[in-house]
Amino acid sequence: MPLYFVRWGDLSISIVQARDRQQLDFILDEVGDPRGCKIRQYNGPLHIALKLDADYELEPTTPGLRPRALPKDVSNCRHTWRFRWIDEHGETGSDMYRQLVQFAFPHYASFLDVSEGDELVLDETDLDRMCKESLRKDLEWIET
């Protein structure tokens, strides 16, 4: 079954697996009205990494083993399912993440490419203005 990237009008993104467009629309309708969503079929590899939105410290372990997390502040995840996307997760996951952002927010993705460059020297106010402007441009596609 194919995967679809779905960009909603509220700056959120969904990744949905559906056998066809009819099933995709049915699944999206469970969340909200899919009319006006930007949709693209994605044919690349899938790798999604999420991390529980809790503060923790890492317990020292034997070299070569992943350290174990010891929970500290769990206030963000006490009453709801709350996870964060992990963007440091290998080449496959990073490629998928980049394609997802480029699809959903092309102007923002261009801003990130420029802002990450070594040759650009801007203060935080200019970066903030440029970031907001790129997101405004990405929101212009929304159909009413």
C-alpha cells in the first residue's frame, strides 16, 4: 500500500498509508475535512523515530550499548500521548524527513537551506523575520 504525505492548513503534517485515494480520504476525514489538503504520494523508504516528550538523564552503560534513560520531568506527558519527532536518525530517516518538509513547507525548507549556510550572517531578528515570511508563503496555498 502506498504512503501519502498530507499537509493540513494548520501547519500539521500526516503520513498515511492507504490502498487508494478513496481510502485516504476516508482516513483523513476521521481527523478533519480533507478538502484543501495538499497531498503527495511518497514512494521512498519509511523511517519514523519519535521520542517521549519528557526530560531525562542518561544512565552510564557499558561502551557500545545505548544508555538507559532515567525519567526526570514528565509533566509534558502525564495526561496525554506526547512525542517529539527525532530528526537525528540516520540517512534514511533524514532523507524522508527532508522530503516531507520540502513537500509540506517548500519556502520554509528553502529558508532552512539558506539559514544553515556558513556564508549567511544575520542576526536573530532577521532570521525570525525570514522564517515567518517563508511560513506565510507556505500558507498561501490553502484553499477555502
